[in-house]
Amino acid sequence: MSDRTTPTWADDSELHDQRQQQYGQGNQQQYGQADQQPYGHTDDSGRRYAQRESLRQYAQQAQTRPQVQPAHPPGQEQADGYQPGYFTETGSWRFDVHGRTSSYTDQQAYDTFAPFDPYASYIAAEPEPAPTAAEPEPQKPGYTLPPVAESSWAVDTRRSKLLGRGVLLCILLVQAGLSLRLKGTAFQDEALYIASGHYELANLLHGTKLPVDFAAYFSGHPKLYPVLAGAVDSQFGLAGVRVVSLLFMLGATALLYSLTRRLFNLRAALGAAALFSVLQSTMVLGNFATYDAAAIFLLGLSAWAVVRTDRMKAMAVLLAAPPAALAFGVKYASGLYLPTLVVLAVITAHRHRGIRALGRGVVLGTGIVVLLGIGYYFSGPLGGISSTTTDRAKGTDTAATMLQHSAEWGGLVFLAALGGTIAYVLRARMGEMPWIGGETPGRWRRAALGLVLTGTALLAPAYQIHLHTEISLYKHVGFGLFFAAPLAGLGMARLVGPHFRHPQLGILLYVATLVFGMVQAQRAYSFPDSTQMTAYMRTVVDKKGTYLAEEQEVPAYYLRDKTNWTQWQNSYFMDYRGKDGKQYTGPDAFRQAVRDGKFDAIVMHGDVSPVTYEAVKEGLKNNSHYRLAAVFPYTTSSGEHAYRIWVKR
């Protein structure tokens, strides 16, 4: 049985190669006969018959033939982990080369060859998976939203800057409207500074002698703001000077926004500007022709320069020195806030310079002192510094009253600043800005910044409590609140929360501050309407007479074209030698002067100097020198009052 022919059913190239490996190369001639047709059949039926016969013969030979197993399948090495026994697929069956198993995967082929193949077995072929319908592609949306940042308010993008400036413009428009709604004739201080400005301007331009030494009792240098006010008044009148004050206050709010954005972020900056713009002091000073608005603007400009130059060289902080020194010259009370500027210069630079930031504070402080020394050297004696600021006469107002009023005028903003300070110390950033959490100042620097800015709001009340006087406190609280406003804005932002989680809280704070500010500003701006009084006095006065007037600055300002400053006597203090040869002072001087008929006209209402008013009325009793010429009623927040004018017979 060594000579045999290859079965025709195994006429396959792969199986042919395997047979060569199994039986060797000795019978290649016999294998070559596999391509011949032994029975000469050419049709399909003859071919199938020949295949069956060949399979039968092959099966008989396989029972007696010793099995030669290959060491490993073709093309593989023993190291590959080969296990004896492998299958080759030929047509519709699989043949185990050394395991003597023919596995048919076709039922018809198995039925045909099973009678002749003793090793046949049937393996049902796994059905091919039915073709599935292709899933439809999802429809593309008509538009795609751009990726949204965690907080568009937290970074200085071009969009956020434009948005912030737009909101700031709205805040400034509201601030301007709130100030311009306040109307009235010139207040005593307004009339004083504008009228003195005219005299100071004439002295500078023409060398005209000053009627009095204004520097001896002014709380600011008379050649600074009064000169500006006098020049503007000459062209635009009182309304023009008040507009200048409005521009100063609007500029202060804009500077506050800018420096707060630099210190914190845009939301805090908008909150600070919004709260500061609706304070009663901001409203009043925005339509008040005094040097307070100019002083706040200059302090704000200096603070902005300090913050803006925090990363520059130490000498760059000198840019903040001129406006700081000028603020002190404009209003001496601004000196309370110069230490705040110096400390702020150190704190803002400490993050970038470390201990070297102390040198920055020294540079700024030295620059301010040098400029003030130069100014004092050229200006001459300034008695007003001691009489109005450093050594001001003490009053009788109680500390409880001043604390109560200070809380009414700025308590909400101060509490917001206090809350902002605490929140800032505990956490430098809100959760909406996690990516810059590591770039924030240290906790001690944050605490120092909050303490300095928020604590500055207490300087004016503390100083005036020391003096026991409430005069001008309603204006001075605005200076300190300017410095506390950045922390108040931060506190407002923390109330609202990340991503505007609680906007109602911020709105509530703003509306409450607005309502209180409007009511308080209307009350503070309520002073006597002098329109009728000045109109009547114009028919009485001339260049020769002597006139006594409560708040004499008002008629002296309105009637400066018909009278000189020295013709008017105020109701605060007077020395008088009577016709009886005796020397009188204080209320007795007023009483005796009226009895002697010293004044050509007397204008009194009793609200400013009640003691003097009573003395004048006593002097008018049974006095044949005067007659009551006119009474002009007016209304203020304190009630009904009236100007009374007595004219010499």
C-alpha cells in the first residue's frame, strides 16, 4: 500500500504542501499523477464518482498506514508554544493532519463522504451574522454654541472690559442724575469759596489787595480751589462751578472702578463703583461748589497711581506723590488719608517685591513730604491749617450722636466692606475662578489690605469725635468710604456668589444704599432759599453801608457787584466799642451795636447763630433806629423758617 494516488478531493495546494511534509520527498513522482484524471471522465458526474472512489481508497490506506506527525505546523517554530494537532481547511471540510479527523461544515458534503471516511464528523458552520442596517448618521445642528468659560467676568478679556465699561457708564449716568436732582441757591460754604476766589483771582492777575486774609481761616489753600471756582463762576455762574464738582466726583468713581479692578476683579470693581455712586456724600458733593469733590478726586488719582505702579520700579510710585500733596493743599483734612496711601504702596508691592516693598512706601512718603515742604515755603503762613484742622476748636456734640449719624450715612457700605474683608481673608477667590487660585496674595497680605482700606473709613468719625464737633462730618465720611469701597464691592460680589447665584442679595444691598442715600442727600442739601432775600437786599445796599447778616457769605457773594466783602459783618464773633465808651465782645457786642444803630441793614433767620439772634432781638426792642422791612419764609428739612430784614430808618 505504499504506492497510491492522491485523492482527487484533496487536490488543494495547501494540503498538497502538507502531504509533502508528512510523507517526505520520495514519492513526488506519484504525487505528480494527482493532476491526471485516472478514469478519463470529463463531465461533472464522472468527476464526482472519481472523487468518491479516491476517498474510499484513501480511507482504506489510512487504516493500515503509520501516522507521521509533523513537529510543528508549517511556518511556525516550536518556541511559539505550538501544541500538536492543527486543522487545515479545504473546501467545505477541515482535516486534522495527525488527529485523523475530518470535520465537515457542510451537511450535504458530510452525507456524501461519511460512508467512505471513518474519521468524518459534522460541525455545523456558524451562520454569518445577518447584515444590519447602517445606523443613520446624526443630523448636524443648525448652529453650535461656542465653549463657555467658567466665568466671563473673572478674566480681563476684551469682551469683559467692554461690558464693564458699559455698566460703568450706566453707573456714572445714574450718579450724575442723582446729584443734579438736588437744587438750591448757594450754600454758605459755596458762597464763601467762590466769592474769595474772585478776590484771589484779582490779586493774582491785577495785584488787588485782598479784603481779608482768607488763608488764616480757610480749611484749604485759598489760591487753589477758590481760584478755579472764581474763574468758572465768572463764565458760567454757580451752576458751572457745581458741574465742575460733578466732574470731579464722576472722575473719582471711574478711578475707584479702575483701581478696584486692578486689586480684585471686574465684578468687585462694578460693585464698588455702584455703591460709592449712591452714597449721600457722593450725591451732595457732586452738586456742591466746595473743594471736597476736588480733594476726593485727587486722593483717588493718587491711590490709582499707587495701585497701577505696583509692579514697576520703586521710583515709579512717585507718580502718586503730586496728586496726594495737592489733595492736602486743596483740603487740609485730606492729610488724614496720606498714611493710607503710603501703607497701600507697601502692601500692593509686597507680593512682587517682598521686604523691598518697604522702600516703595519710603519713596512715596518722602516725595509727599518734600512737595508739601516746597509748597509751604512758597505759600507763606497758613493759619487755616491749625484753626480748621490740627487745632480746631472743640464743640459740644456727643460721640453717640456722631456714631449714629456716621452709621446712617455709610453704615451699609462699611458693613459690606467688613464682610468683603472677612471673605477675602478666608478665601482669595470664589469657586468660579479655580485656575488662578495659586496666583493670589498670601493670607496676611490680604488681611493687611482689608484692614487698611476698611479701617480708613473710621478715620473721619474718630477724628471728629475727638473734636466733639459734627460740622462737615456728612461730607468727610465720603473720603473714608472711598477707600473702603473696593472691599465693599468685593463683599457685594461674594454676596451674589459664583456665576450670579444670588443676584437678589446684591440688588438688595444696592437698592438699600440708594434709597438711604437719596433721602439723606435731600435732607443734607436742604438749606435756606435766599432768592427773595438777595433780591430785596439789592435795593437796600450800596458801597457805603455796613450790614449784619447771618451767613453773611451768601449776600456778599450775590451782591459783590454792589458791595465789598468788608461791608458785611457775620454773626459768629464781634468786638465793639460802644458809644458809651465801653468795650464789648460776643453777644453783648451785637446787642450794643444794634442799640447804637451801627448797621444800615440786618438780615437774620436764627438757624445758624441762635445766641446772636436773641441778642439782636434784644437790641431791637424799643429801638427807634430800625424797622422790620421784609419777611421771606422758606422751608428746609428742619421745618419752616423765615428771613427777617430790618432796615435803618
